[in-house]
Amino acid sequence: MAVPGDEDEQRQGFRLAFEAAPLTLEQIWIKYFGIGGRAGLTEVHAYVYGALSLPPIERDVLAHALNESLNTLGVNGRRASYSQAINPSPDEGAPGTN
């Protein structure tokens, strides 16, 4: 069973969003690589299908590549999640906190 916020949960969310997307894994990988992802296409494929682990930063870059691609295409629906919630805390200067 997946622990909330763990790699298996993030992988499952990515895979669900990917399978609903009008994109190939190669298209997502090209975007991922272009924004700084370091894993090869074979490694990404292995990660998506549960045969390989990726560090949190690589999983997040991959999720961002998919989400950004979906946004660019104007696709509504499921998005890939990140390894951590990205919400600024009040002491980080969020709007309306100063």
C-alpha cells in the first residue's frame, strides 16, 4: 500500500495523467529533458511502469513536463502530482502576508 506522498503514489498519479493525455512518453521525455531532466528515455519508461526508482527532483521535473505539456495543449483534467506540496508559507512573502 502506498504511503501518501511516496514514490508509488506519485508514480500512480503520473501514470493516470499520462494515460489520459494525448501525448507519447517520448514527447513528455523531450520536454522533461529540455527543462533539465537527467534520466534517459529508457529510465523514464522504467520509472513510469514501476521497474525503476527516480529521485524526488527527477520525478518532480517529469511531473512538471507532463503538466506543462497538458497546459500548452489546453487539456483539462488530471495532472501529475509533485513529491511535496508547493505552497509558500506566510514567512516566505506570500501575497497579503506583509
